[in-house]
Amino acid sequence: MFEILPRLGLGPLRLGLSPAEAADLLGAPVASNTRGPKETRFFANDIAIAFQDGRGFGISVRRRAKGITFQGHDVFAEPPQDILRVFLRAAPAWEEVGMLVFPDLWLIVSGFHDDDPDQKAIGIESFADWPAGFEEARPFGQAD
């Protein structure tokens, strides 16, 4: 199980970890992609980590990932609207181009609010510069 830890990471994977630390925890990456100074390494269980300057600045998981939890809920196994309510109880959300941004949690989620199973994904990254990059975001609804 990998628990989503707001503002920290995913289970033992912490924002700021090195590629070697990621490999120690997840095994060798199955693929990688480099764009300029950024490299994304893709690991088993649909986990990806983006690195720059030797440190992980973003961790993402996609719909095929198993055992990804938030506050004890299996985010890809439970109904998406139920998971969305759990996220919304934890913090307010902003909607931007088909995704929900939770700046207080350092999370971006897609495929949960519009029940698009092919787009289900969760990203964990710093929002220290919020709203930079999300100037068009608008507040999203509240939890029940």
C-alpha cells in the first residue's frame, strides 16, 4: 500500500528524493523520458516520478496502480465520486482544464469529478508558488 501523504509524497516516496532512492524503493524504471532539464522515470505499478537537478519534484500514479490510498480509501478501487468527496473534505479544490487542483494538499487529480476512467490520475507536487501556472483556475464544488 502507498498512502498519499499531502505535501510530502506517496508512501515512502518523498518529494525531493533522488533517482537512486526511487530505484531502491521501486526497482529499476521500466522507461524514462527527458525534456530539457526534466526527466520522468516510469516504474512498475503505474508510478512515475519527475526529476530535475537530481531531485524528484513530482510523483504521479495512474488508474492501473494498485494499493494507492488516501485517508485509508483505495483511490482507484472505490467509486470515483466517493473518492472525490474524501478529497473535498480534506481541502478546497480548483478546476483547471479538466483537472482538479488541491493546492493545500499539493495534489492534482483527474478523471474523478467527470468519471472519465481513462484519465484517472493523481499527481503530488509542490504548490509553493500557487497560483502560478493556474491563473485560469476556478473554485470547484464542496463536499457533502
